[in-house]
Amino acid sequence: MAQTFNIPATIHDCTGPLTLFAGLHLAASATNVVFQETVRAHIRTVYQHLVDRGPVVERGMALLPEGPGLGTRFHDSLFTPEKYDYRKSG
């Protein structure tokens, strides 16, 4: 709706690397997105333990992820039943 009326929009990420990558793809496809917010500390610390590749940030700008899907995926080791307790929803 904001794009229809040429209103600038900002995408906010505070829930994890997959939503960040989805937001980057959305930002690339919407002409009115001016910023993608994220938590730098999460990118530098936590995200590397969750996904196989983190976002590439150059000169303060995140590059559009490459590769299939969102451009990243959870580490397979996160879904090892002996190691962690997890639940898949269907």
C-alpha cells in the first residue's frame, strides 16, 4: 500500500537471519524501501551459529543474497535430535 502512494518504507529485522534475508529480497523488489534495519551485534555473533552464510555488508549496505531460496539456510546441526530439543511444525 505504501508503494502505491510512493510512501517510503523501512523493513525491520529483530527476529533472526531468515527474516533478515527475506527482508533484503523484499527491499530489492520494492521501489519505496529506503532502509533495512537489523542488529549488527546479531550479525556478528549469533547469526553465524544459525545459518550457513550471513549477510554481506559493504560500506553500510547489505548486498542482495545469492543462491537458492533466500540465499541462506539453517545449519543442519540445529536439527540433530541428540543435540537440541526442537519441534517441527507442519
